Amino acid sequence: MNARLTGLGLNLLSFAVGIGGWYLLTATGAVVLPGPVDVLERAVTLLLNGQLVGDIFASLRRVLSGFVLGVALAIPVGFLMGWYRIARSPIEPWVQFFRMIPPLAVIPLAIVTLGIDESPKIFVIFLASFLSSVVATYQGVISVDRTLINAARVLGAKDATIFARVIVPASVPFILVGVRIGLGSAWATVVAAELIAAQSGLGYRMQQAQLYYDLPTIFVSLVTIGILGLFMDRLLQAADRRLTQWQERA
């Protein structure tokens, strides 16, 4: 508990130092950017007129839809690739092929084929989340200590039992790392997708603010994305600690 409180205190201190440095840089004119007070005032204005809340819900809906779909497909496909060599050979090259293509490059194609509604945005977020998570799951399965598998076989365990009792638990840390990376990819992708084709969302609001050189609004969107992403990542970290209590930690 003390270590956790110390970590929280250091987190808060780090944020305080960062905001203080930001304030000093803008107050002294060292950088031509809006200061924390200007950004806070604009955030209050956008909250009161409902724009910020609407943009948050629009972006969150897209991120969660694509992210959940991507992870839900990535985990079984990753296990399939890692556990069955006959499945790995045809699937793995395609995963690596598409992993080399930035999801943002797919946006124009997605818009042409899927239209200009929510489908292309959710699809590219799904793709980014899937590719991050499937590789981590696959790597987790093939990294399981063969000694554990051989010991289970000696004790008479069948393949299904080995998979459920050895492979899955040993792969969970890798899977959760992939899920966290996929979450970051989802947020990066949704902002880019909204910059290109959207009528709402935090990325759309930044694009509109850029047209009028409205820096405080751009900063409000950036800070909001950072806060939402950090909160969701902390939830995943909590799940990681609960699901991998058996794992030694530094």
C-alpha cells in the first residue's frame, strides 16, 4: 500500500511540475502557445455549451467499438497461430503484411468502400487494435517455457488441459501488453480518422479549430485525449495486476 501511495504521489508531482513548466514557458513568452489558464477557460466554455461532451462521446464510441472488436478477434487468432503450426503458416504472413501498412493509409480505401458514416472509422480502429494484439498473443503462446508443457504431458495432461492450464495463463501478460498497445493505436487512429472524415469527435474539433488558428481548443482536445487514454490504460493495468498476481514484479 505504501509503495502504491508513493507511486501515486510521484505521478501527481510529475503532473504538477509539467503544468508548472508549461505555465512558466507561456507566461514568460518563451513559447507562443496558450497557457494552462487559457486552456482551462476554453474547456469550461466547451463543457457548458455541450460541444466537449458530445465530442468525447463520439470519439469514445468509435474507439471502444473498434478496439473491442479488434481485441476480441485478435486473441483467438493469436492463440490459433501460436498453438497450431498448420494454422500459423498461412495466417502469419498476412498478419505481418498488413502490420507493415499504417492503418491511416487504409482510411481513403475504407471511405471509398464503406462510405462516409461510422463504418470506415471503426474499421481502421479495429485494424490497428487487431494487429497490435494478435502479434502479442501469438508471441505469448510461442514463448511459453517448453519445460512446463513437457512436464504436463509427462503427468498425463491432454492437449486441451495443457492449453487451458498452461498456455493461456502463461500468455496473459503478453496479451495484456498487446491490448494496451492496441488501445494507444486505437486513440491515434480515431483522431486521424476524424481529421479526415467526421462531423463530430475530438479529432474533428481539432481540425475545425486549426482552420481558425484556435490554439486553446486544439489543446483542450489534446489534453482530453490524453486524460481519457491514461484513465483507460490505468484500468488495463489494474486488470493486469489482478490477472497476473502469480507473476513476480520488479
